[in-house]
Amino acid sequence: MRYKSLALAAVLALTGCHPGVTNIPVSRNSGMGQAIARMDATKKQYQQNVALYRKAMMNYEKAQGGKCGNILFSRLSQPIEVVGPRVRIHHLQGSSSGCGYQDYKVKIAYGDDEYFVVNGVEVLEKITK
């Protein structure tokens, strides 16, 4: 009997089941539910922004005859110039197995006053080192 208890305790410990812990659903209308929904929306918007950054870099490289292939988003600088309302100039960095790290000067049009929702990305130039 003792071995069965130890085996059950090991299974519970490994599967994440702990005594006194319950999984109670959270209402979307509760404070916690609203916080989770905002977090999910923020994550989704970030992923959409990254997709626009990647597309702009890959389209630029393709138009220039580059062979970088799939470019991943690495980083975005703080704005280096304000062009107009909701339009900023940034440095954008991407990386690929074919070209390594590449830096670009980009113009980003934002759809909100917090400068988080990206509506469009235009690569102005590739920055050579």
C-alpha cells in the first residue's frame, strides 16, 4: 500500500496537481478576466506588428535582388525622427541565416496615439556597417 501512495504522490507532483489548488474559471467580466483579455490583445497586436516588420524587410531585400530569404525580427529602436502625426522613423534590425544581421531605416505609420498599433512599414534604406 505504501508503494501505491508514493507512486500516486509522484504522479501528482509530476503532472502539476497539488493539494489545495483548484482551476476555477475566470469570468471575462471580472477584473482578472479583463486583464487577461488585454494581455491577449496586446500579444496579438505585437505579433501582427512583427509580421509587418518582417514583410517589409523581406520585400525590400527581394526588390534589391537580395538572397536573404526568411528574415526574422530582431529589434526596433526608439524613434529617431518624427515625420508627422503617428508617423515615426526608426532603425529596424532583422536576421537571417543567409545574410546575418541587417539594419534598416524605416518609416512606420501608427494607428493609435500610443504608437503601438502599426498600420504600415516602409523600408527607406539599408544601413551598411
